[in-house]
Amino acid sequence: MIGLITGQVTYLMAPTACILTASGVGYDIELPLPSFCQLQLDQQARIWTHFHVREDAQLLYGFIDRKEREVFRQLIKINGVGAKMALAMLSAMSASELKMHVEQESESALTRIPGIGKKTAQRLLIELKDKLKDIEVDPDSAALIAEPDAGANGGSIIAEVEGALISLGYKEKEAQQAIKAAQSSGDSFADTQGLLKATLQQLSGFK
């Protein structure tokens, strides 16, 4: 099983990155959005991976933090939680935040995640309590966001961010509203990572 990949980031299209290893093999890896935002084109990256096999596909999911991968693996063990929902959960909040909300039995925090309603949130709180209690996650593990690429195109950045959010379960209107709210802050975003980070912060306050 592929567990760790180190190489150069050769392609970024949220939430997927292609990592070219020293052996000349490129791996397409889908990441939670906060992890994706930590990658920078043409720079070296080390990504902890989970190899996921379905009847119709073989997929790689990646995480900057190994503990985050452990949380992902615990999530997909729960009945009804597939890889896509687990990825959406870790895009909406960090592993440490998820553990904190579970410990505090914060149902409202989980229902902010796309695809999770009240009943699902209640079930997750019960099932995750035991699964996450022994996983130590670092609340300060997030790395700095990559510096903006001044040559990036604004329209394509918005389209990429919107597409990434929709692929993780956010509704089109919800994604568009969050992007507009992020843009209205007065900050300028010259790359996808910057706008994604600001948009995720907006979505965390929705509902």
C-alpha cells in the first residue's frame, strides 16, 4: 500500500495535486482543502497517503499531517461515511477541531459540514467519541499558506474554488455566497490557495 509520497508538485487543480517523485512517476492525490492550500507549484512536498480501492477506481487521498490521515481512516470505518464525506469533513475543519467538537458533543458544528444533517451528526458524535479519543492531534500543525502566484487569472481562480467546494458537497449557491463574502473582505487573492482559505473561513461561520 502507498503510504507516503515525496516529490515535486507539478500540477494543482483543487482539490487534486500531482506529485512527481524522483523515480519519474507522477501521482494524482486528492486532499482536504486546508492541506491542498499548503502546497505550492514546483515546490517539494511530503504527503501521507491513503490508497482507496473501489470497484470502479483506485484513488489516492493525501494529508500533510499523518495524524489527519489517521482521523480520515477512522471516519471511513463508520457506516455511511465514505471517502468523499470524510474528505469534506476534514475540509470544513481540521482534525484537532473535529476532535474538539466531538469531545464537546457539538452537534451544530457537524451539521455545518455539507451532507451531514442532524441525525447523521448525532450518530457521528456517538461513534467518533471512542474512535478519536486515542488520537493525539496537534492544534498548531497547520502550515503557512503558499505565497500567491501573481500571474494567476482571477476568473479561473473563482471557478476552481467553486468547483472544489461543489465536488465536496457544498451547494452551488452556498459556494458562490462564501466566495463573494471572502472577496468582500477587501483582500486580494492572486491564487487559488488564498481564496480557498478565505472561503473556508466564511463557510465555517455559515448556518
